Amino acid sequence: MDYTVIIGLEVHVQLLTESKIFCGCANRFNPDQPNTQTCPVCLGLPGSLPVMNQQAFRLSVKTGMALNCDIPPFTKWDRKQYYYPDLPKNYQISQYDLPFSQDGWLEIAVDPENDHPRKIGIIRAHLEEDAGKNMHDESGGGADSQVDLNRTGTPLLEIVSEPDLRSAAEAKAYLQELKLLLNYLEVSDCNMQEGSLRCDANVNLHIHQEGKNIPTPIVEVKNLNSFRGVEMAIDYEIERQLQEWEATGKKLGEVAKETRGWDADRGVTFAQRGKEEASDYRYFPDPDLVPVTVSEEFLEEIRSETCEFPADRRARFREAYDLSHYDAAVIIEQGRTFADYFEDVAKHCGDGKQAANWVTQDVQRELNERHIGIAEFPIHSSVLGDVLSRIGKKEITTKSGREVFAELLKADPNEIITTEHIHEIIQAKDLAIVSDTGQLEGVIAAVIEKNPKAAEDLRGGKQAAAGPLIGQVMREVKGADPQTVRQMILDAVGQ
């Protein structure tokens, strides 16, 4: 069957503020002490009045600008009316017809080697308060459900995409790129396990039949909290909707929009309820909150404090340091601080490719083994850059550079490593490249004499035979350059 997949994502992002959006309660993940981070305002008790958290609004505007959205000079707050056990006020303070940002876009590349990324439209990003959390006994024992209201009132940014995504892989790539951008902007920790980043996926199909595009009913898959979950849920839903179309032929508008949950253990979506329309929520302007006006000076202030975006930095790394798409992507995906570290190493050693190899392999391996971030790594970027610079100048070999690296990792963390310290390690371990070819000639002659079979094989064109000979010379003369040794062996055998 010929069809097109139509996907739009609604991403909910908890903002990284110290307090909640309309009160002074702490904004932190705290599942061990439920219902302890609440007050009359976030509980909606009579007589309480909300006051807007300015930092939450600043972080939201910074995100909207990074998503290339229009930021209007006037925005307001609205009440979204609905009843649910984790919403004690029976309404949510949100934004309806005048959000703080709209009409933006985000570029994604499903294939990292593709130089032509797709531009995914952003309908709007609006700010609202989060609801609490319901906890249900799913064991079948019949225990009561419980409600934790610690999360109630957490500043929540909802980013709504256009239905421009055409596959589960594109949806996953969009979510990954968005999470990376939010991390770089430092507006959220985006911890999906703790619910800081959640996603609802709106999915339907356009069936191409007899020259017509026939849309199937839209389904919203709720509260997806992992990249893999988003991809698997959408793939399942595509297949389920195909089977539903073949069985019933129901089109968009003939049945109500449905929300479905995702069961990761069984790998299936399941029906939850019919989806409300905007009119069902009875939106009206919140009478307790004044509208917000946004000046050009305010926007310029935010522009001045915004970092280089991940996509821009990826492109610059490829151009400035001659990196592959893959290497640039790996570095950028490790986060802003990691990318800063790489760039400083590259500037100190003057070789971007070599810096990328060491940072993504040797440094990353140590970070993984030690379970630390790059900010806690004991070797400063300038020190690693100095070591790599010596390799580039052929003062030491790559193998010797790794020995220096290992020694630096053993240093006292309170000790300041200097160029002299590196020089002392090289001297103490006799790691400097040997430039005395006379010394090498004698060792090479002796090695060839001890290994006549390998020498004969090499003379006969078996290049692999050079390996054992080079290894023996290197063991005899520490600091010998393997390339120099190889060439001298070839010359000697040829003679």
C-alpha cells in the first residue's frame, strides 16, 4: 500500500530554575519525599496568588530564539480547565492564543554524512506549569493510586512541531537534536528518566489511493520518555494504523482523535481516552497574572548571553579542523564543555584531526572508566595539547605520547602540570625520538642478521615481514620513530 507517514511532536521540557514558575517552592526532583515541595499557590488554595518566575520566562525566550521563532512584544497567561487527580486547582496556567513564541524551525539530519539537513517547522513554544504525578499499582493487587504534588507548578516549556516528520527515525533525530540544543543553552537538564524531557507523538497516515490522499484518524501517543521509546512507539503505531485502515476504512474526521499510551515491556500502544478539543478546556485569560511585554532591549540582552548553537559548531568544526561529519558529531554530542575541551586541545597542538582522535578515544575511555565528566578530567586541555604538539613535531612518537598521557593521569590532582613536567617525564622514561641514525644502523644490522628468514621474505616483497623486525628494533632503542626505522630496514634489506 502506498502511503505517507505524518508525524508531529509535542515536547515538554522542565526548565532549570531554582523555584517553581508561580511560587517560591523548590524546583527539584524529589521522589523520596512526596508532597513536601508544595505551598498554597501551587496547590491552588483559596486566597493564594501566583507571581511569575522571571528566570523561567528568560530561559523560555532564549529557547524560542534558538528555535528561530518570532518573539512577539506581548504575551499573556490563560487558564486551561480540566479535572485530573494530579491537578489540585482543576485548571492549569498555560498560554493559548498569544504564546511567547511561534513560527520557528529546527534543522535535523537523520544521516550524519548528509550535507542537506531537513528543516522541521515549529508551530509554537509556550510556557506553562507542570501537573503533579499519579502513581498507580500495576501489580493487579488492587492497591489505591497515589498522587505526588512535588512536580506541580514546575516551569514547563511545550515545543510543538509542524507535522513535518516522515518516519520514526526522523522523529528520533529531531528529539535528539532538540535535546542537544537545550543542553547547550543550559535551560534544562533534559533528564528523560526523571521526566525533565517528555514527548507526545501525533501520528497518522496519508493513504495514496486512486489519485487521492486519504488521511487516517490522528492518534496521540502520550508521555514517551526515551529516544528508543519514541522510535518504537511510532513504528508500532504506523503498522497498527495500516491494519486499522484495511479493516475499517475510517478516515480523519469520521472518528474522534484518540490518545494512546505506550507499553515498553510489550512493545504496543494501548487506548486511553478520546482527545479533547481546545473548546473543551474552556480557555480564558488568567485574572491573577498580568500580561508580559517583551522589549527589543530584553531580546538583545538574551542574544548577548547565548552560546554558539550545536549545529553551527558542528559545521565550524568540520571546516576549521578538517573533521569528518562523524567526528564532529561525536564531539558535539558529548556536550558543550567537552566540545570546549576539544577545541582548546586542537588550538594548542595545531592538528584538529589528531586532537579529535585523542579526545574521542583516549580521553573518552578514561572518562567512562572513571565515571566522571570532562570538567573533572585531571589533564588540562593545554597540557594534552602540549603532548600532541610534541608528537606533531616528531619530538616523541604516538606510542611515547600515550606513555606520557598515562603518567600524567597518575599525577597529584593538586599539582599544576607544566611544560617542564612533561619534559621531565620524557627524559626520565627515555621517550624522546632518537635522531642518531648511526645508533639505529647498528641495531638494525644486528636484528636483520638474527632474522635472515624475515629479511629474505621482506626482500621478496612480503611487506608484513617488516613488522617483527621493526618491533625488535623499537624494543632495543626506546624513542625510535617507527616510520624512520621501517624505512631504514627497507633500505638495509635492499642493500
